[in-house]
Amino acid sequence: MSLSSEYKRQFGWRDWPAIFDVLPSLQGQTVLDLGCGVGDLAAEFVARGARVIGVDMNEELLREARSRQLWYAEFRAADLRTLPDLGIAADGLWCSFATAYFPDLPTALTAWARSVTAGGWIALTEVDDLFGHEPLNVRTKALFRAYAEEAFAAGRYDFHMGRKLRAHLERSGFTVSKTLTLEDQELSFSGAARPEVLDAWRARFNRMTLLRDFCGPESEQAQEAFLGCLKRADHTSVAKVYCCIATAERAHT
């Protein structure tokens, strides 16, 4: 299954309506969608009356987004780490499941917010403790914990970004109005995972080559232990999905 197909399948497992219910009216707004992926959320914004500028660095995902031929949406290739001046003044900024790739998030937020008008909104959604599922054996938990620590130290990924969103936004000069803890049928749920969710986790592990390299000869065993945990009737998620919604009280320069 292609990455774009995986992303499209995951869309239905997220609790996006809970976020849209608390966003300001989108009618007539310009929304900057950072890490837009296949454009499924851009379609939701357009359906609610917004114009969307989607940004991603993955050409496969951008091709899928453009193939939707959405009115009032355009999709641009750019690296969010060095986001160029997009020449727009957006009313809102949306970023879902991309902030964890920026362990020094306040620096990124300062750059991103230059494209948002004073008084504009920002909505960030991120998972916290991706591998936080129980019951999982001690060795597998230790491997995943060590990998998370190494990824953070290397500046690649923060596996605990979800819980930090509010503090990062406030540190960057935003006023947080709401923090949501979202239900998620893939990342944060209880009970035995459905077969299609297990398939999605297998695909995620296949993409995580750095994790496989880190675990070395224990990689396959750790993966199977994790999937076995998800299959159990007594499975519970420590992982959480958070969304923070904030306001830019003044223009960032």
C-alpha cells in the first residue's frame, strides 16, 4: 500500500469533528495547512468556506492532494524546517501530526506565524507517547524508550510533543484558548485493535527504518510484541492525542 493510501485510510480514525466544532467560523478565511499530506483536511476546510494553502515536502502526497482539484485550494512544495515567505496573510494555521518533527518547536512556530495575521488562530494536533500501550513487556518498553530518547537528543522527533504543545505555544507568544484530548481509533484506544488498524501499525513499522536499525536483531521481536499487545482484549493506551488551539495576539515579525 502506498503512503498516500495509508494516509487516506487513517483519516477516518481521527476525531477531526471535535476540533472543527471549536474552531472559529471558516467562511471566507484563508487557512495555511502545514504538512497537508493528501489534502483530506484541506477538503474539509474548503467545504466549510475557506481558501486553503497546503504545504508539504512529499511529492507523492502533493500529487494526491492536487488530484482532488479542490476549488479554493492550492498545494505547494516546501520544507517546513525552512518555510519560505509564502506571500500570504492567513487567518488561521493548521498543523496536524507534524510538530513532533520539530523538537525545538518554538523556533519553528516563530517562522510559521509570520504568515498569520494578528488575531489569527493556530491549531496544532499531535500524538503523545506513540508507543505508550499496555500490557507491553519490559524489554520492548525499554527499547522504545531508549529510541525515543535518542531521537529527541538527535533533534529528529519528540515522542512526547503532544503534552508540550500548550507550553510551546505560550512560550512563542500565543494565547491558548482550548486544549482537547481526542479519541483516536488507531493511536489512542482501548481493547483489541481491528485488523485494519494492525495493518496500519505494521506499515508504520516498515517505514521506521531508523527504529529497526536501532533495535537491531531485536527489531522483529519488539514489533511482534507491540502488535501482540494491540491484539489483546485488555489492551489500553497510555498514548494520547492532543489538540491546542491558540490566538496570535500580535503579528510575528
